Amino acid sequence: RVEHDEELGQVAIVADGVDSKATVDVRTPVKFDLDIKTSGTGCVKIQKIECDNCKIETEKGTSVLQSIKSHKIDIRTNGGKVIGLGTLYGNTDICATEKGSVNIEKLQGTAINISTEDGLLKTKYLYAESASLSSESGDIMLGSVHGNTSLQTKRGSITVDSSDGSLKASTYHGTIDVYVSQLRKVDLKSQKGSITVKVPESLKAYLELSGRKVDVSSEIQLKETQSASKDDHVTLSGHMNQRDETDKWIKADTQNGKVYLKSQSWIQSVKLKSS
């Protein structure tokens, strides 16, 4: 049934007791707030919407969002998939519990928060002044990341194809693999996994690398290096191509894993991403 409240300017579409084959197709004006809720395996698909608020709540169903521009995007799923095609533009809050996963092509906004429990968290492009992405046991896989970004997973691994800005990433059991194209502050921590940091040879940065073993590839020339060992733990510090810019640094610390510092050009990173 369709309910229209003229005073509130709201249209409500409510369906009870329908079978899984039923669909609701709604075409709205471009600027129209959305509040959608499904149960069971009910799915949601939204295309080319511009609004102040976009709210979606599903159980096991898939949410597909294509080219959404909203002041506030709020998505909740209890085991379903969240798929973003094109750009999701706006302050975004996504929570996927159980095995729910998030896979979004491009995210852009001032503040972005995404969390999963056991599911994968993946996005190809992330542009945000502040972004916080976390998972209990799922992997976090990011393409090109811009801005201040915080990544956290307990049992999953973290991969960043290209980071431009400040990056903080931590995992307990998983590995971390990051290409730093430009930076302000990069802080990487793992308790049991290895950490791989890839940088262009021209990068200007101070580095502090700590682990059971620290391996620096021969193409990278670290200046004024200092090395210290304690309880099977090695710490190596030095700087690349600069001495004075104290606000640009990379710290990588793993308690039981190894740290690798490798050289990789921007062209190589693009080729790897497209392959």
C-alpha cells in the first residue's frame, strides 16, 4: 500500500506478507530523501539519486547503490552485501555485521566510517578528509586513498594500493601491504603479521622500522641509519632524500613478523592495480 502524508511531505510504501519474488519499483524526483528497510533476503537497488538523507537497512539482502549524492548516507546490513557502483558522494556511515561485506567503487566525502565483522571491506577510490574503516576478521582492501585514513582489523589483512596523506593501519594477526605515494604521517602496526612498505625512490621521509627482521631493498638509500636490537627485535631508522621535514615519516612496527621496505614507482603501482 502507498501512504501519502501531505503535511509531512512523505510517501510511504509498505508491503507485508509478500513472497520473495515481489518487487517494488519507485521512481522519484532527483532530490528526494530515502528511508528503505527490507527483511529476510530483500534487496535494494538505488540509481542516480541526489538528496539530503539516504538511509538503507537490510538483513541478508544485497544493497546496490549507483551514483548517489547525499549529505548523509547511512547503510546497515545484518549479513548482506553492500555494493557501490560509480561514486557515493557524501558523509557515509556503513555497518555490515556477521558475514556482510562492503565493495564500493568510489567514495567521496568529509567523514566516512565503515565497519564489517567477518566480511571483506573493499573500495577502489577513497577521498575523505577523515575516514575510519574497521573489521573484526575481514580483510581491508583499498585502491587509491587520499586524506586522513584509519584502518583497523583484528584477524584480517590490510592492503593499500596507493596512499596520499596520513595513514594509520593496525592488525593483530594479519599482514599489512602499503604503497606510499605521498605522505604526511604513516603509522603501521601488526602484532603477528609481516609489514611491507613500498615507496618511490624519490620519496622524502624519515623512517623507523621494527620487527623480528628488517629488510631494505638495495634500490633504497637510507641516510644516517641507526640500528638497535633487543630481545630478537630489530629497529632500523634513517631518512630518505631529506633531513628537515619532521612532519613526514613512516613507522612500521610488528612484534613477531618481518618488515620489508621496497622500491616501487607510481607507474608500477598503476600497472599492478590494473592487472
